[in-house]
Amino acid sequence: MSKKLAFLLGAAIFSSTCLAEDRLEAGQALASGAFLMSASGAYLLSMQSGGTLVLLRQDGSTVRTFANGGTGTILLMAVDGNLVEVTPTGKVVWSTKTNGACPCQHPPALTLLDSGNMIIWAGQPPLLNPKFIWQLGDDPSPLPVNNAMTSYTFPGTRPGSIPDPVMPQSL
């Protein structure tokens, strides 16, 4: 494993199990059990304990399952604009294939929208001239959004209320 990748894997992982925010900034990562939540709580992007990255609706139904890298896999928002799912050995099991999209005037970030879309921007709107890098696309079968999510049970893990946001550790 390269020294750069070892540094990223060691320094960028969230220390918390939950992150009730809608954004993953450059140099940050979701570790096992951590998730992003859209602003209204309609969608969760979850790095599950077994290493599977899953996009979920408010009712817990699956929108999309990404690769399964096994225990210890993280989702990393790289500073070059690439969103990657990386195993503890450094193997990339899924990515947006947008490496090299930056350097940009503003660092890239992944945002989970209330439509179920995941977008990578360099310079989040409403900044002037944000650079669009990648998007997943809206959920083709959205649920009506009546109430924000207040709790969620991950399959096979603990139930509980969504905690106050815990800021991630950055590089």
C-alpha cells in the first residue's frame, strides 16, 4: 500500500458512528456504521458494518447498493474529485471514476440531496461558478416526504434516535 493511501486511510476516517449531515467534504470518509442524511431526512447514504455502501429511503427501503468491500471498508471523498470505496488493504472496490477532475478553485464535496441524488461539486452552490463533477441521478421511486426521519434501524445493528451531528475529522 502506498504511503499516501495509508495516510488517507488512517487520517480521514470519521471517529463517530453517525453523522447527521448531508455532505462529505474532500479528505473526509465514512467508516463502518456511519452515514450521511439528506437535509429533510428523506435519504441516507450508509456505510454498513459489513462494508456495503447503501443508499436508503426514509422507510429503510434500498434505492441502490454499491460494492461490498468487506469489514473495514470506507467511502472516501478524495481531494482530486473522486469518490471511492476503499478496503483496509487499499483496494478500490467502487468509484465515480472522476479522479483528476480537480484541482479546482474550491475543494470538491459530495452532497446527498432530498431527491435521492448524490452530487459532487467543487464549490457548493450558491458559490459563483461551482464546478459540477458527477451525479448519481434522482431516485426513480421516491416516497412522499411527510416527516423528517427521526430514527433508523440498520439491519443487524442497534436501533436509536439520530444523534446531534458530530463533526468529522479532516486531513
